[in-house]
Amino acid sequence: MLPYGIITPAHNEEHFIADFMRSVIAQTHRPDAFVIVDDGSNDRTTDIAREIAADHDWIHILNRPGETRHQIGSKVVETFRFGLEQFPENRWEAVVKLDADLILPPGYFQRVIQQLEDEPGVGICGGVCAVPLRDDTGAETDRLAVEKLTDRYHVRGPIKTYRMACYRDIGGLPPIYGWDTLDELLAEYHGWKIRVLPDLVVTHRRPTGAKTPPLRLHKMTGEMFYRLGYGPVISLIASAKRYRMKPLGVSALWSYLGYLQAALQKPEQNVTPAQRIFIRKLRYRRMRDKIAGKRA
């Protein structure tokens, strides 16, 4: 099967890192290299990772110097790129950006890499993320709920697998909030397909955005819509879809206010004029397909 490598940015993951690493070690199709990049943790993340890695020469633990504060979007991408740069002579045909707060089913990469082999036109592939439901005491249960941000066109940021040719076509990952949407839009712009495997479920032990205040996150998302060139109508619809997120209703309003503020201030967009035209046509086509009940 296609050789692949995993890069995991990690920051203060001592409560999750051991279970995560064991789930990677248990994969039926293991990576050529599993690289964990500790980005300024001030807990036992590195110590735990090194203890587990000691028995596996294909696991590499790196430390990236830098700021310890959390920067949503940009910092995790910079850490991922740092890890990838340490392996310039790799023979990987796919690279995975994998978060450290996950638990993977044993056959996860067997399925994902097989999908890339079966469909040469697929540039980005992955399963879906689901969070553990909690009991009355707040403890995790075995029951899972697929995260609301999941859909059939979008591989979640924590579990992105890129065909290397696609990764090169899109110019790598940009260190911005919204990188995990922009990458897919650019992949499709360059003719690649996105493939989500809905029955391949990964446990995501810390819900997306848990480190960021909700209203700030929604406002940043609205600004992201502007930077991706969505335009007012697409941004309104995309914001409205967030109404079920906390705080209920206000989430959608705050997101669109973020877009309107960006539209007035006009920060630099992350796409070219040609890409913006393509993205708007793509989004409108998908809306029409959804209304008509079509599938990709």
C-alpha cells in the first residue's frame, strides 16, 4: 500500500497523548514515520510521548521552540509544517495531519490509504470525528455523537490525509484560521476530489474550539468567510447553519456580524480573483445539489 507519514502537533496533551499513540501503534497499516511535534507544552506531554516511543523506531518526538500561548489555526499549522520540514527526503505518497486528542479504530489508515489507491483523483481523504457523550457525573461514556461540523464534502482538520501531489498543488497548508476549509477549496480548484468515509469513526476527546470562547470563534468564522471570498449570500447561509451551536441562535448572528465587519474593513483575502469565482460557483452548485437531493 502507499507509504505515508503522520505529523501530529501537540500542546499540553498529557491527558490524551498515551491513548492516542497506542491507537496509532495498533494500526493494521502503520506509517513509515509517526512524528509528534511538541509545541511548547508545560505539562508531561513530551515525557509520556518519549516513554511510549522508546520501543518504536518509527516514532519520532520533536520539540519546536516558540510561544506557548494558544493561537487558533495558525500555530497548529506552523507546528505541522515544522514537523514535515524535518523529513525532506521522505518517500511518502501521503501525509497526515493528525491531532493528539484522538482515538483511532485499528483499521483506520488501512481504509484511508486503500481509498487513495482505489481513486487516484482523490487528493484529501478521511473519516469523521465523534465526541464521547458524558453521563450525569461528567465522565466519558462509550456512546459517541458525530460532531456537527461534519458533512460529506469536508474532512475535519484533526484527521486530514493528503495525497502528496495534492499537497504540493495547493502550496501546502496556510497558517491561518480556516486552513482546513481553504485547503479543500484549493484542492478542488486544482482538480482533486475530497472523499469522506462516513462509517469510519474517530473518537475526538476534546470538541473542536474547546480552547476558544464561543462568541470569538463564531466571529472569527464570519471573518474567515470573507477571507475565503464567499460573498454576502453564501456567508449568510453558512452563518445560519451555525445556529445550533452554542450559544443557540446567537452563534449564527455573531458569525454573520464577523463577516460584515470584515467586508467593511476589507482585510486581505486568502484567494485569488480566479479562485474566488471558482469557490462561489462551487458553493452555489452544492447548494443546488443539496436542494435537489443529489450526492457527490
